[in-house]
Amino acid sequence: MTTVLIVDDSKLARIVVGKAVAALQPEWTRLEAGNADEALAVFAANAVDVVVLDFNMPGRNGLELAEELRASYPDMPIALATANVQDEVIGRARAAGATFVPKPITEDGLRGFLSGAALKLRQAGG
């Protein structure tokens, strides 16, 4: 059983990402959080395998959360979704081992990340 956590302060954005994940990986369980603190609470209560983070959120941004998660979950597939394509953001995302996914998120935009995540999880579990 694979669980993906979708973290975005926009409910609409979470719905859009959730639909894309459901279309690409229908067997995956989808959880949601509206900010970094909610995300950490979800991690504390659930086994999360994959995370899709929004960059621009109140409080800690998605990049800060990715860096925090990476310290505890060194092999977890993490996607950072943003329309903010500054070199510094992309560089920090790469340094945190996060995959950059452009917003607005589409099935095509998520396909590579999710298929790579599924493959990585299969290899780790098999």
C-alpha cells in the first residue's frame, strides 16, 4: 500500500493534484495537509511514502519542509510544485533531493515524478 501526501494551502490545488495522482496511480492512498505543520502531523500519524509539496505556503514554505523531511526520510520521493522557477529555488530543491514539478500541476507534469517514485518504492520493497 502506497500513501502520497499532498501539501498545499489551496484546497483547490490539493483537489487538482489528488485527481492527477488518482488518474496516474489509482491504487495509491491520498492524504492532504494545508501547511507544513499539518504535514508533519500527518507524518507523525501515518506511514507516508511519497510527498507532493507546494512551494508557496504560509509559515514554512515547501522547500523548507522538503529539507526537513529529507533529514528524516533520506530516500522518500519528494516533489516540489511551484510556478516560481528561479534558479535559486530549483537549486535548493535539487540539493534537498526534491523533484521540481511546474504549476499548474497536470497529469503530464506529475507522470514522470510518480512513475519514478513507484519504481523507487518497488525497488526498495522488493
